[in-house]
Amino acid sequence: MMKLFLISILIFTSVITINKPQNDPLKDSINRGEEIYTDFCMSCHLPNGEGVKKMFPPLAKSDYLIKNQEASIRAIKFGITGPITVNDINYNNTMMPLGLSDKEIADVMNYINNSWGNENKKIITAEAVSKVNK
């Protein structure tokens, strides 16, 4: 009887462990980043990430974002002024620093990197953001 009880406990514990949702750090970061994007970025870059032609560059399918991850982090962290070219269109505007923490910047970058046709499964961490200097 005791043996049966112990086996039942073991099976029950195994079922709980197997069915326990596993944390996905990238997915969690993307979810947090969506909220940050909505609060800080959407007014210029729009809900679909397409931006405003010649005013605010697109983040959706952005060649600049893909090729310039560190520069994109730097722009969010410190702001950006002056000309950049995104998808063969020139932009010359100012983006002020948003006052986000390194973790928030990492989260919003992970969201942007994996939205609107962008796909970058390499997670950006707060530690990586902290190493980006002006």
C-alpha cells in the first residue's frame, strides 16, 4: 500500500513538472517591450512600425535596424540627431533620449527585432545595452 502511494506521488509530481510552462526569456522580453513601444515609440513610428516617410524612419523590415543593432540601441539610449538612411530613404530628424533603463531598452529592442516582419532570435540583454556608449 505504501509503495502504491509513493508511486502515485511520483507520477503526480512528474505530471506537474512536465506540464509546467517553461520560461522563454526572449518571449518574456518581447511582451514587456511591446508595452514600452506603445508608451514611448508608437506615436512616431506608428502601431505597425512603418514610421512616417522622410520624417520618422520605419522599424518594420528596416535594413538599418538589421545592419546596425548597436547604433539602434545607441539611438534609443542617447537619442540621435542627423542624417541616416533607412531602406534607401534619407531621414534627418532628431530623436531625443527616452530615459529608459538598460533593461527597458533591451526589451523594446527585442520587441522591435521580432515584429512586423523582423525576425532576430538573438536576445538583447540589459548587460549588452549597458556596454553601448555614446
